[in-house]
Amino acid sequence: MSRIRRPGLAIAVILAGLALAPVATATPGPHADTGALRVSHAWIHLPPPGAATAAAYLTVSNRGRTPERLLGAVSPRVQAIEAHSMSVAGGVMRMRLLPRGFAITPGATLALAPGGDHLMVIGPRGPLRAGERVPVTLRFAHAGAVKIDFTVAADEPADTPAMPGMAMR
């Protein structure tokens, strides 16, 4: 059995590895966990051919003790992703940019769903196709960057909770 003759070097290598490790780890796919947050049911509504925008939806559960905020998102497949609120008053639909994103209180779930708040996907780089998985990096105030794949679908995927328009914060 070999012995480490330079314990200082071994400690430096271990510390360097820890420094390079991401604070919030998540794997692309149907859900992502960061410890306090669980992101799931991420999908983009299939836009009509040539559309410059699409709506994206997801569910974020804050299982921690600290308030969190979904600040925004980025993806190499689109020019921009913005947080939008949606309301209907007097039969008129209004969308509003939320520069500060969506607040998620401890123990609460943020559900972005058709007919309500959503992420606006702007300027797809090429057509979005049904079944395609779009890599997105969500930005949270405390959890930092969380990577997850959004599935492009014409209708809500079967595993999406039935909570149209509901945003629990």
C-alpha cells in the first residue's frame, strides 16, 4: 500500500476539485434537484411554423427554508427567455414582463401553466419541433444556475399537473 508523502499536495488537489464543483447540481432531463428546489414538468408549447415566440412552462417546488426567486433563463437554442405574468381583464389578455422573475416562498410550489404565468421563449434559432429537448439554464437568486431540458410538445405532456393558470407562491 502506498503512502502519500506530500499531504499538502493531496489536500491542495482535493480542495481544487471541490472549488471546481458546481454549487447546485442538476442533470438535464425530466426533473432537476438542487437540494432545496425541485424543478419538473418543463415543456415548451409547440409554436406555429415561423413564430417568433413560444410559451414555456414548469413547476418549481421550494423544499427549503429560504425564499427563492426564479430570475430568468437562457438557452443556446433561443435569443432570450423572459418571465411573464398573464391576466385577463374585461375579456382582454394582458402580458407583462416581470424583470424580477417569480418569487417562491419556502414550502410553496410555483406552477407555470397554460392560461397563466409563463416563461416567454423569444427568437428560436431554427424551428422548434415536437419531441425536441431544448437545454435551458434557469437562474435562481440563491440556488444559482440549474440546467434542465424542456420538451417541445403540442399539448401538455401527460405527466404535467393539471393546474392551468395557477401560480402558487
